[in-house]
Amino acid sequence: MTAYDTVILGSSANALTAAAYLARAGQRVLVLEQSAQIGGATATGEFADGFRADMGLISGRLDPGIVRDLRLHDHGLEPIERDTITSLLPDRRGFTLPADREAAAEVIRGFAPNDAARYGQFMRLLDLASDLLGSAYAAPPPQAQHPSAADAAQMMALVGRLRGYGRRQMTEVMRLLVMSVRDLLDEWFENADLKGLLASAGVRGLTQGPFAGGTTFNLLHHLTIGDAYFRATASGGIGAISRALAAAAQAHGAELRAGAGAPRVIVADGIATGVQLASGETIASARVISDYDARHTFTQLVDPPELEPEFNRAVANIRYNGSVARINLALHELPHFTGIADDALRGTLVIAPSLTQLEQAFDGAKYGSVSDQPYVEACIPTLADPTLAPADQHVLSIWLQYAPYRNNLDPRRLSELALERLSEFAPNLRSIVLHTQVIMPRDFEERCQLSEGHLYGGDMTLSQAFFLRPVPGFAQYRTPIEQLYLCGAATHPGGGVSGLAGKNAAYTVCSSQESGISIQNVQ
Ligand SMILES: Cc1cc2nc3c(=O)[nH]c(=O)nc-3n(C[C@H](O)[C@H](O)[C@H](O)COP(=O)(O)OP(=O)(O)OC[C@H]3O[C@@H](n4cnc5c(N)ncnc54)[C@H](O)[C@@H]3O)c2cc1C
């Protein structure tokens, strides 16, 4: 008998979600994290004496069904809503949209009356599209190449849902999926400031500008996982999400081991039979699930010769090219932002003043350089959660895009750019910085095994989504190696801390005939 039913490699949100569901279904589960801390990209760590920050995410929201199923509130999860988004504009102007749509329309009326009248209708259209995506995200994608009766039924259910919107809305929703976010916003709105802000979630995490086709899909993806404009975090930082998931997994009997070192998957006759750690220790398991992205899994965790050349080629063709840098500033006091209300500092701050400027921020990235006017998002998590810094001191977390992987970027230049950009609005910022942490795409690759430093295990483009993620023919969490599965953001439905890929992967494992686990225990 093997020691474990399932060994999971990696410990980010999807790994821990899969672990919790599988343990709840009665499996003996072991999670192995190679670094010292459970949580992966969802970890919150100390970056300066007494200051803690999220190492990857600046926000994130687990799927509400997972929170309910795993009773994560009982395991300490306390979500914090960031229910405003503020656009910082040239000449120290700015506006703040609240999550409440009528109140937001009222704010827009102040500077763009025609657009105010359309805001509610626009958001309702996005709701319809993300509702459709939500139902596609809640299950493993159908096998498109050789669909079974169940796959065909699943596809028909989606089509039925779409048809239920009525002919006009159905057409609109289908157009959205392939449109550029610029074309979408130009159709709906006139005001450049508003369009810049609304476009930002269409390019977030993507190495494309808003003029690129398919960027509306990236916007819809962020809306579907509840992380587009009105975002969330947790008390204690994003790391509290992984702590709650870890506690739920452990409560169901899963074992978690951090500091395990780099793993390799043991494959015998095309079947995964366990894991070998860098120390030489071997752990036998009936199956192995990798939370790592497809490139890392199929080049570092198993030997490419175990795989067919066609599969290796498909993996080599996955588009990564990460271009987000994260900068955390330890501040000895609160920065003073001009032109916006104090309350707005509790929400998300965005510098994306127009569609053109967002596209120009991307232009240089095509050739490996960084714009002088990058797209920046920032938040001050210590306002809602003072435990992250010493008394009366603060953390400013910054997302800087585009900082392309294919460039030997100087971290000081990136922090300087971020400071320059934000100091336009917060003139005292430079003088209150105690410590700066810069994490670039190359750091994410070296320290966190994220290929080309990509946040989502591969770009969230339509060519890498649904039944094409991570590669055509293997979108259902299975791999060409029997008993080796994937569960991370590299798989459907992609990036973000929703946990849905982990839940779907657990469901797939349990659906396999040989697992003998009841599916009811997973759903
Ligand atoms: C810089 C950055 C910013 C992000 N911002 C957001 C956001 O704002 N909102 C959102 O919803 N999602 C965001 N994401 C994406 C989100 O973190 C992942 O999609 C989510 O964590 C999915 O987790 P996963 O289980 O698929 O594994 P991944 O997070 O893809 O990680 C795979 C494995 O790599 C290793 N690993 C990854 N990161 C680290 C790390 N920091 N330290 C040590 N090991 C690591 C772990 O072993 C982990 O199991 C961001 C990711 C990064 C890297």
C-alpha cells in the first residue's frame, strides 16, 4: 500500500483547495511546499522589520462556494472589501467610484453626464457575460476534441444559458469575448478618464495593451473571479486565505510540509508513483498533483523524454512573458494624497489616465523596455488591517505594469518609476519611505518557479483559455502521464486566487473510475 493517496506539489490557493476537498472526501493527502512558507503566491511575509506584505497578490477573493463548502470562516477567514476604486489623473485630479452602481453613476455625472446614464446598463451587460463565464468556470472544461455525452451536455447547457439572454443580449455577450477593451469602451463611453480606469482590469496581468483583441475577455475573467474593480483581501493579508485553506485541509486530515525542497515526480512505465525530494527522500503515492505551471511541471518535475514530442512542443508554445513587478514600501506615516478624499485610500488606487496612455505603457514592453509612465495600481492594506505594520506606520503595495521579463531590469529603476508616478499625487511619499522591496518577473521565476515570472501560469488570452488551457487535449487536469494531474492557475479557469482550478481538479480525480472516491464528497 502506498503512503498517500495524493501528494500535491506546491501550496498556493489551488493546491490547498484541492487538498482540502480531497481530504474531505477521505483521501490521505500530503501537500509539499518547497519554500519555507505554506501559501506560495498567496503568502504574506515580513519584508522589513515589523512590516508585512503580500508577496504576490495585492488583492484576491476565493470563490464563495469554496468558502462555504470548506467553512473557511470557521478557520479564521475574515474578508476585507476594497469597495472603491480611484483614478489618479494628471494635474492632481482624481475621481473615486464606489461599488454601489447608482452612487458610481452619480460620481460620473459630475464630469461625464452622458456616460453616467450608460454606466448601469454597461455593468449589467458585463454581469451577463461574467455570469456565463462563471458557469463555465465552475466545472472542468468539456473535452472538445473527443467529447463524451457528458461533455456535449455541458456545452449544450452553456449554449442554452446564452440563448436564455435573448437574441440581442446573446450577440452582445458573444462579441464581448473577442473584442479589444478599447473598442468596447469606445462603443459605450465618451470620457477618456473613465475609459482609462475601466480598461485597466482588461490588461491587468497581461502583456498586451487595451488595443489588443481579446482584452475584454481578460476584463471578464477578473470580473468573474470578483477581482476587477471592487476587490477584496483578508484580515492578516492575502496569506490569511492560504492559512484558512490550510487549516481546513488539516482539519480533514491532510498533512502539509513546508521547506520540502525541490521535488521530482517518480514515473514508472508512464505512471506517476510518487515523489522524490532533493534530499533523496522518496514518498510513494497513488497519484501526484502539481500546482506548478505546465512548463515547470513538464520540464523540471518530470523528464521531457517521458512525454511525446508533440506534447512537449505544445507546452513550449504556451505564452508566458510576465510583465508585472511588485513593489512594497514600508512607510513611517500615511502618505498625503491630494485631490482625493481620505476614505478613498482604503480602496484601490489606479494610474491609468486614458486608453492611449495604457497602450503607450505597453508599447515599449513589446521590445523589452519599460515606459516612463507605467500603469500603476496601489493600495494601503494597513488602513483596514493595522496588524501588518508597527503602530501608525503603513505599507504601500504597488503593482507596476509593464516590466517585461525579457529585459534585465534594474530594480532601483522600477522603484524610482513607481515613486515618481505616485509622488505626483502624494508629494510627501519619498520622504516617508523606510524600506523598499522590489519583486520582478525574473524574481518570481527564480524564487517561486513561475515560468517567465507569469502571475497566472500563462497569459489569460482566449487562445489559452477553456479547453485550450494549458494545452489542447489536456485541459481536464489530466496529463499524458497517468496519475499525474495539474491543479494550478495554468489550468482552467486560470489565474487568480478563486481556488476553482483546485476544486475542479479534485472533482476530476474523484470522477476517475479507479479513485473509488465519492463525487458527492467533493462537490
Ligand atoms: C505578483 C503576483 C500578483 C498577483 N496578483 C493577483 C491579484 O491581485 N489577484 C488575484 O486574484 N490573483 C493574483 N495573482 C495570481 C494568483 O496569485 C494565482 O493565480 C493564485 O495564487 C493561484 O494559485 P495556484 O495554486 O494556481 O498557484 P500559483 O500561485 O500559480 O503558484 C504555483 C506554485 O509556485 C510556488 N510559488 C508561487 N508563488 C510563490 C511565492 N511567492 N513564494 C514561494 N513559492 C511560490 C508555490 O509552490 C505554488 O504552489 C498574482 C500572482 C502573482 C505572482
